[in-house]
Amino acid sequence: MFEEIDPFEKLALEAKFQKLSPGGAISYIECADMQNNIPAVIEVIKFIYDNIMYAELNTKSDYCQVCGYDGEIKIIDEGGKLIWECPKCKNRDKDKMNVARRTCGKP
Ligand SMILES: [Zn+2]
């Protein structure tokens, strides 16, 4: 299910439900590559500290073995065929890249 919401609003909303789950609760923020926006990451961490017991930022950390790119390997749609491609060197060899994606709710 998708809902357009900013991370602060999401955390504030989910924080209200923590008391209903005495066994523990966790909130996730799925986000883009934040390497160039560290101040935003710090603001979210501060908000987590003040508002919620346990939350995580999930980001993409792929690696291209050809050029050493460390970030998000892109998916290119070529006529319905999905191809992984390094945005830096355009490497498409799946044996020469590390891509990790969460495909379910459990870590
Ligand atoms: Zn590359």
C-alpha cells in the first residue's frame, strides 16, 4: 500500500501506535540515496530520538565492481525488459555488480 507522506509525518503518526505494541515496534523510512544530503539524515535521526522508540532509514547501497560506484544501480526499462545499469560507467553485467533490495517487510 502506498501513501504520499513525508518522513516526519510518517514517524509522528506511527509513534502514536507504539503504546499498543508493548512487545516492541519499528518504523521504517524507505529513502533514496542520501549521501549528498547528510543534514536531512541528521534531522530525521533527531526526530526519531525525540518521538519514537525504534526506527530505521532504509537506503540503497549498491556497488559496481567495474568502476567502484557506490550508490544506487538503476533499473532501465527497455521495451518491458528490465536491465540493471550502473549510472556512472553504464556497466550492465550483473556478475560485476552488487545489488540488494528488500523484497518483504522482515529484515
Ligand atoms: Zn560502474
